[in-house]
Amino acid sequence: MICAIIPTYNNASTLGDIVLRTARYIRDIIVVVDGATDTTRDVLRAIEIPLTIIDLPQNGGKGHALKAGFRKAIEMGFTHALTIDSDGQHFPEDIPALLTVSQQQPNCFIVGSRDIQAANMPGTNTFANKFSNFWFTVQTGIRLPDTQTGMRIYPLQRLHGLSLLTSRYEAELELLVFAAWSNEKIIPVPVRVYYPSAEERISHFRPAYDFTRISILNTFLCFGAVLYGLPRRYWRSLIYAPWFLLIWALTLLVIAVMMLFRAKEQTYRRFFSACSSLLMHTFPGSPFRIQGKEKALPPSTPAIYIANHTSLFDILSIVSGHPNLTIVTQNWVFSNPFFAAFAHKANFLPATAGFEQMVEQYRTEVEKGTSVLVFPEGSRSRNGALCRFHRGAFYLAQQLHIPLQPVLLEDTFRVMSKGEIHIGAAQPTLTFLDSIMPDDPLFQQTYQAMCSRVHQMYIDQLTHYQA
């Protein structure tokens, strides 16, 4: 369950519009009136939709208002909260984009990413944002394009540092820093921004006072990063990286021995499966689970395996449970130092050649009893949300008249996402979904329709809560 939290202080002219536009996407709204002295309360009384209103007697700052809103949301049983400013800077119409990612990655922090070069953005705001981004990277090792955005989705049970929250608007930065130190995943999603002209703008930002306060906060956070935050964030990587490199080195040695004895492709695949299983089951503090084994086809049954794709570890996850699997992959895998040896010796198949042109090559593999793994998205998703499916896997299943085995991967994104080398805390899970056999009515449809239906099935499986 998700609610919206709208903290407001003397934004009566824009508050009503923001509330009504937000209500189109999220039914439950908590408005925190932070000691407003204008007509805010009259505006709220005139709104006819149900609202939960927290009326604070004195202005305590945005951090104080957010803290009150979070605690009320938790008390009401909500699992997630979207926060949005009431000054009209953000577009509530961007809420679905944040919801899509959050519903598929419910344990992650979703932050709107504004274009800080947008027209009319005050110079002080641009500088403050760049200043904040820089220190956030120093304190966490994470690069975010916008650390001061007021449009976010928080998983309420994963909030950290709430009791230490500073009272003003820099509290939102502090929340992100504590989340990063606790190995929470923070995902930026592009959103629009509107800055009215200077004469129309209502701003509570006080450059000298606020920059001084932010500088003091960053000083404390930098000390905290060195003594606590960064060691806590990176200990998994420091443990796992040498282990991964050791297994990789030993693997190359074994491959060299197998080459001397002219091992068969299936031998390489079985060895790859064993190594993958070892690596997946030794994440420090992140136990790997396999679910739905009763739905899985026997490894001896040739099939087209498909899976969602968010992490480098997705391949290892699936291969760990299947000893005779060839993978349709991008060309970079054949030159990657960690996978190239397996890719060549296990006869992985290049996706760039096209499924239509390579049907007979796939058929040859299937006739040898080999199953084929295809990631229908084509590449890893950067934000963890499901991308559109390409149709090649479904075309292949129909042409070869073999079963389709859908596999659902969850939380591998939080272990390591695209562009990262950091090992995060998670519970990566592989779930076998119901296989689709050649006599299934879905096989009688066009492969385009089959692709669309299976894509929607994945969306339904990955949607963890409703707005």
C-alpha cells in the first residue's frame, strides 16, 4: 500500500492543484501543514476528496514535517510513501513513472531526477544541487543526478536515520545518505520540473543561512562516512571480490586442462553451472534462493528459457540450476575476461546475427538436448523495471516447437545493477513460473501476441503493490 505525503508551508496558491492532481494516481493522501500562516487551511477545507491532515502548530521545517508524515503513514499501515512538494515545481503526472519502478523494485528508494539546467531555475538552486550531489558522492560512493528533489518514493520499513533527521529541507539529503550507508538501492527516475519567473516564485530558501547549515551537516556526514558509512557499505564487496577473482582464476586453469583433454561442450556447460552455483550461494549476507522447482522442466527436456534482466548475476542465477544451457548473448560477452572462455567453449550464441537467420543453428543445439536461454529485453534494465520484450525468443519457440520456460529473477538488481561494481545487500531469488507447452493455446497465437501476453504476465508477477 502506498500513500502520498505532501508537506506544505505557505503554498496556498498551488497546494489545492497539487493535491487534486496527485489524487488521480494515489488515493490516500497525507497533507502535513507545517505551521502555515496563509490560507492553507481554507484551501484544504474546500477540497472535497478525503484527506488525512496533520496540522503542526509551528513551522519546524520540511524535515520535521516529513518525519510527522512518515510516522503517520506507518501508523496507518502503509508500506510506501510518495513525497511531493506543494509549491508546483513537480508535475504529479510524473507519478506513474516512479510508481512503475517502485512496484517492481519495492525495496528500493526511488528519487525523481530533475533537469537542473531547466529554464528559470535560480542560480542558487543550481549551485546548491551540484554542491549537494558532490558531497553525496564523497559520502556514499554513489553518483546521483539530483539529491535535492522533493519527489520520491520511500519504502517505509527501510527508512534509516529517521530519529536523527534534521529539521529543514536538507533532511532529504540525510535520508539518502543513511539509506546508502545501509546498503539500500537508490534509483533515479527522470521527472520534469517547473520554475516560475522570479516575481511569481515563492521560495523559503535563505542562501547564507541554509548553505552554512548544509556545510555543517556535510562535515558531520563526511566524518560519519569515514568512520561508519563507507566501511559498512563496502564490506561485502571487499570480501566477495577476492573470492570471485579466485574462482575465476581457478576456472581458467580448469578450462585449460579440459582443452588438453578435448572436453565436449556439455562438459564446459556443466562446469559453468557448478561454478555459477558456487558463486551465487556465497554472497556475504545475501542468501540466494530458488523457488518453484516443482514447475521447472527437467534439464533433459530442451526448452527456451526466458527471464527478466537487471543484473550481471542473472546469467549465473539461471545457469546455476541447469547443467546444459546455451545462452543467446550480446557480442561483448565473447570478449569479456570473466565470461569469454565459457562463451566460446560452451558455444554461446550471438544475438546480433538475428533469430530468423539462425533458426537452424538453434535447432542443432536443441537436437543435442541443449536448452537455450534468452533475455527478451535484450539488455539489462538500468532502473530495475521491466523493459519491452523483443519477439525473438517466442519466434524461436514456435519455430522449434519446444516448451517455453519463464523464469522470474528478483533482487539480483540490488546485488549489482548495470554500471556498478558494488555488491549490495539483498535476497536474490529465482522463481520458476509455469512452463508453456507447445499444445498450450498460447502457442496457437502469433509469436507477437505470445510475446505481449508473456510480457504482461511478467509485469503482473513483478507488481508488488497497487497505488
